[in-house]
Amino acid sequence: MGRHPKASVFHTSGWLRALQRTYHYEPIAFTTARPTDEVKNALVFSAVRSWLTGRRLVSLPFSDHCEPLVDSPAELRTLCFSVLQHRAQGRWKYVEMRPASSALSLDESFRKAQTFYLHRLDLRPDLDALLHSFHKDSIQRKIRRAERERLTYEEGRSESLLRKLCHLLDLTRRRHQVPLQPLKWFRNLIECLGESLCIRIASKDGQPAAGILTLAYGNSVVYKYGGSDTRLNPLGGMPFLFWKTIQAAKQMGARELDLGRSDCANTGLIVFKEHWASTRSTLTYWRSPGETQSTSDDSWKMGFAKRVFARLPGGMRRAAGSLLYPHVG
């Protein structure tokens, strides 16, 4: 599957293995290939079995997007038919697909479930042209400020860097009333994805100011997680780390920086991403069957649980996140 031109890091065995190890989601792939054939197309899912949110097939949990690996509308229709047959036989509550392409023609049984924005930066121009395309005040000046402040820069996959990143993620998610994913999720990502994963930390006088986690695959680098200490935000740590990521991505020959999805109502995050001269597209998640009363009730329950967990003290909040996230997907 990884050789398909539409494949991303979210299709890799490493990502699927990390999901299975952490949350016990079973990977399932639908293909027209026979057992003895080379696999040339696929719809990749994880089976989520939750007493809180129900049994469902998701393509893929905790993935911003997961493109169907098909070469024609006919292939897509054939595979969607197989998926829906499997859903009926297995009594799955629903099937969810998260294609990055808005032009896909899914089976008519699928309905829009959620809509986000997806931002991508074209890395093909040279570094000087890229730098000058960024917002002068919000990005260029912040990068220069970080350099004047002599922020220290670290990158890698060590336990020390992971701890710093999780501290910054916890600060950020607490501000947004969202619990942090369990530490074992990040450890499993590091172990299963290896050198394609990179943690970057910017610090001032030994104090972590900003941190991001990126995933590299093929011609793309994906920004997946990021957090910061708001007291140190004026120093420009986050723009500094993105600039470091862009420089490294160019060096490895990447042609795109995937800045990930944003809630359509999160104006601040959308503006930040667009200050990098990125291109915005609409990212739609599809479900079959469409929205039902029980699904709406589950969304309400999950929202309530998140608000409660986010107000817990630090240690309890992290433990609660370990209980919550297996049901989210």
C-alpha cells in the first residue's frame, strides 16, 4: 500500500501498528486484489470497539486525512460496496472515511459528517523565496526575534525531548480544555515510525518555549502535534521551529509541508497557518449511515467527558486522557 502514489504516512504499517499497540484498534484493509496478487488498491480502516461511542470502522483514527488508495471511480465504488457489506454483516454502527480530496465520488450511502480546513505549503520554491512569502510581521519578524533571543534548538526522538514536548502539549491542551493523549501513544509512534518522526524543541535559558512533532513520508512532511508556553510566545519559538522544519524538509527533498487540519471556527489557528503562505482546502469526513440521533448523543457525551477531564489536576488529567482517547478515534 505504501507504494501507491496517494499513500501518506497515515497508510504506513508504522502508523497502524502504533494505533493497535496503544488503543487496540484492529487494522482492516479492503482491496480488489486476490490473496496471491500484489496489492495495488485499498481502503484502510481501523476497527474501533467502544462501549462509549460504539463499534465503528474509521479510516483512520487520529489521522487528519486518509486518502482512498484507488486509481479510478470504479475501483472506489467497488471497494465502498465491500465496506458497506462488511458493516452490515458485522453490525458496525457506522463507517467513517476521511479523504483529503474533495473531488472523490463516494457511494451515495455516505453523508457529510464533519468539515475542517486543511493547509499545505508548497516547498518547491527556494528557501529565500519561501521566507519572503511568509507574513512579514507574524512570521519573518518572529523568526528573527527567536534568533536574536538565542533560543536553543534540539531535535530527535529521545525520551528527554518527548518529555519536554508532552509538557508543552499539556499546557496547550489545558488551555483548550482537551486532555493530553497518553504518553504511550507518543512512545509507540517513536518506536513504530522511527526516523520518519522528529521532535523539535525551542528553549530559552533551559525552559522549553515551544515544541512540535512532525512525520516525514515520501515527498511530504506532516506537522502533527505542537504546543507552547504562552509566557514565552513573544520570543517566536513556534515560527522558529516551523522554519527549522521547512529547512530540513527542503534538504531531504520534500515538496510539501502538510500543516494539518483546523476546526473551521478556530480563526486563530487558521490565520497562523495562512501567514505561512499555505494553500487552504476543505477537508470533509464522510459517514455511512449519516448522522443519527445516537451519534449526536455520543458526540454530546464525548464533549462533556472532555470538559470534565480537562478540569482535573495535572496527574489525574493525564490518567483520564488514557481512559478517554481509546473511545475517540
